[in-house]
Amino acid sequence: MDRECPYIETRPEDLVCGASVTSMVPSIMEFTTYCDTEEHYRCPILLARVLRESSGHPRSSSVFGR
């Protein structure tokens, strides 16, 4: 089983959550709790993505009225 979340993206200055609609940068606590462990399946951002995908809503910024 992979330790690291498949949605975490490494960028030159930080790590970005690819599961997030807004491409958020996880805090150190979030990263060590979810992103860098086998517990990434419990991450609220990842769970929200799975729910969005299963409901048929596309991943877009239109959710926020942009």
C-alpha cells in the first residue's frame, strides 16, 4: 500500500493538494496526518473529491461562482 497520497503534488516551494478544488497547500499538521501516511483515505479534502466525483459534479471553480 502506498504511504503517500496520490493527489499530493510537489512544487518547487511547497506541496499542493491535487484533490482540492482550490489547489490548497496543506499545513504541516495536515501533511503529516493525511498526505504522508496510509491515512490519506481519511482526509476530508480527498473525501470531498470522491463525493463530488460520485455525485456527477465536475471539478471546477464554478462551484464558487467564478
